[in-house]
Amino acid sequence: MSASPLEQDPSSFAGTRHTLQRVLGVRIAMAVVVGNVIGSGIFLKPGNIAGECGSFPIIISVWVLGGVLCFLGALCFAELAAMLPQAGGMYVYLREAYGRPVAFLFGWSEFLFSRPASIGALAVAFVGSLALANNWQLSSPGQAALAGLLIGSVAWINILGVIWGGRLQMVVTVIKVAFLALVALSPLLVLPFSETTFELANYATTVVPRQTTLAGQVGAVLLAVMWAYNGWDGVTPLAEEIRDPGRNIPLALFGGIGVLVVLYVSANFAYHGVLSMSQIADAGDHAAEQMLYRLFGSLGLSAMSAVIMCSTFGAINTNFLQAPRITFAMGRDGVFFRILGAVHAVYRTPSVAIVVNALMAFLLVLAVALAKFLLRDLSAESFRSNLAQQVIASLQADTIFDLLTNFVIFTASIFYTLTVLAVIVLRIRRPDLKRPYKAWGYPLAPAAFLAVYVWFLWQIYWSKPLESHTGLMLIALGIPVYFLYQYLAGKRTKADS
């Protein structure tokens, strides 16, 4: 009897001519966690959060809650990754817990939308900061073109070798962690020279929130906060290329999330200490720039643009370290086109999967930019359907960045929930499996994570119908695709035999 995928060594997969190499240590693994998460959210989301909620105690509590959720999730992901040190991360865990159809739906959503949307949103944020620094006025198609150039460049670096992508990630992560720490400390550094820049009274200021209920406020803030934390599991798709994964993956997850929580909470105290709630809300996507502008003038504004560019560039790079490994795992499993499971003979990277993910990201940015351009003068009230009106209004009012990020978090949250549940499922179904690391606090840790995430998904489903309905529709589209591909693959196998 052949071994199940759970018990196989990655190098033993049938038809695999070249294999991935275990070349990444714990420092690069932790850099992937931190570098993937620190992207655009901590800089671009505070203004939207202030408008949705309007109360600092609630805002800072949700930032802490987001960190706690990541830590609870990391306890579970560390067990799964140490037990299944294969490329693909959540795809592998879902496959073993629920079967290939469910794993395919995750890979499908990552391939079709979630990862391309993440890469695209980050590329657009980079281009936006570049335009702000140079005082450029870019149209939506112009933004898409520059974003495409950036996406292609980072993809090429990652094709050249995982160690090049890893080293680049290490350098960029050190730079942006230092910058974010400086941003968090800047009000205190300036305090001896200017007593008016930091006001404790700002923490008590409020605005009338867009969400009228406490549950709605927490749900809306958590949606934005979880974008800022999105990618905390980012080292797991690289498990097949990490040395001593049973030790290094848990260390990378816990250490990286600890750094993130400290930086994010500190940065929010800095923002709200310098700016009042109304000033942050009015700043929209540029609250961080406004804080440094108030502290340092135009020099601070330029510095923050550089910080955001560096930060988003690093997050794009980590997405290219992760996303192609999921597509690669699907191709190697034979649940999608097998060419996606190819490893480059020279560079030993999943080059085909990297190219395909880059193309998907660019096409998604281009599609959203084109939709905004074509619908810019259309009246939403001319449509009878309420859903159609919401779609048109969102495309007209929201930025490309906000449209992409909100879709990502809803769909990602569904699979985060299923993956944490997989820890319980596999403990029951396969208690015999070797677990180099076991989740601390089991079963309370996964139960607490699941309770909050189920509530969160319920809130988003009712408060953000465009994001939730579209996300569910895109996931559901994968069901006929999976069975159609399996049917065609079966026919090809019969024809070849």
C-alpha cells in the first residue's frame, strides 16, 4: 500500500523531477512572518478605522484582540506545519483534514482572487506612495501599469531562487521594522523640542461613527485590523524549504507575531497621541503621513511615503514567496494543471507557479481599474437591484486598495477558520501521527479562535454584503471547476493507458 500524502517525504512525489531545497533558517522564517504582515494596513487603515468606530478605547482593544487571534491561530498552525512540513501551507492541512475538494477550493480562491488581490493591493499602495512623493497625478490605468511593472520585477527576483527572495525579505524586513519602530517613537523623540505635538487629550476625542452599534463597530474595525495582520501564517507555505521545521516554524510564528503586536499597538498610540480622532478620520488613507507631517513638516511626509513604499515592497515579496507554493502544491497533487507543479531545473523554484500568480495579480488590478474607469459617470440609482447599486457605489467611491483588501479578508477568514478546526479534526481522526509540536492550550486555544472568527464572519456577512456575497460566489465557482478538471484528467489517463 502506498503512503498517503500526509506520510510521504516531499521528495518522493511521483513525477517530480526536481525538488525544493531546505535552505531557509529561523531568522529568514521570522522575517517572512513579520515582513509579510507589515505592508500597508498599519499605515493606510487607521483613518478608515477611526471613521467606522470613532472611539480610541474600542480601536486599541480591537488591535490587541487581532494580535491575540493571530497568536491563538499560530498555536494551531505550528502544530500542523511541524506535522506536515510540505509546500502549500493551508492547502496541505485542509487536504488532510477534509479531502482534496475542500483543499482545492482554498487553492482556487488563493489562485483566482485572494493572493492576486493581496499582491495587487500592495502594488497599488506602493504606486500611490510613489505618486505622492513625486506629486504625480495618476489615472486608474496609469496606476495599473506601474503596479504591473512592479509585480513583474518582484516575480523575477523570486524565480531566480528562494534564497534570493529570502535574503531580500530579510533586508527589507529589518528596514521596515526599524522605520515602524521609529514612527511609533517619533512623538516621544520630538516631545522635548515641541510640547504641542503630543496631546494626551487626543485619546478622549471622538467622532460620530459610521457603524451605529457596538457589534458593528467592532466588526468593521476587526475587518481592517485583520488586513493589517493578514499573512501571519505566511511562513507555513514555505515549510518544505525551511531547515528543522518542527523547531523553526513555531519559533518564527510566535516570535514574529510578538514583534507585530508590540509595533502595531505602539504605532496606534503614536497616531492618536499626535492627531485627534476627527483629524485621523479626515486623513483617510493618509493618517500616518499626516502624523509625520505635523511632527516634521514636508520632510516627514516624504519620509513616510518612503516607509510605505519599502513596507509594501517587502510584503509583495513575501506574497511571492508564499502564493506560488500553494499553486505549486495543487499542480503537484494533480488537482489542477500539473505544469503548475514544475520546479525550475536550474533555480529550483516553482517558476511556472510564480509567473502565473504574477499574471493573475496584474489582471485583477487591471480589471478593477478598468471597471472604475468605465463606471465613473454611471448612476447607481438607475439600477433596480439593491446589490447592483451597492456594487456600482463601491466601485465609484472606494479606492482600488480598499476594494481589493476587503474581499481578501472575508474569503481568507473562511479558510483560517477551517484550518484551525483541522487541528481538532486530525487529533480525532489521526491521533497516531507524529507531532513534533503540539498546540499549547488545546482544545481551548482553537475553540476560542473559532468562536471569535465565526462571530466575525457572521458580522461581515450582514454588514458587508458586497464583499461577502462576491467572496462566496468566487469560492463556489471552484466546485464545478474541480469536478470538471478531475473528469477531463480521468479521460486523459484512460486514453494514455
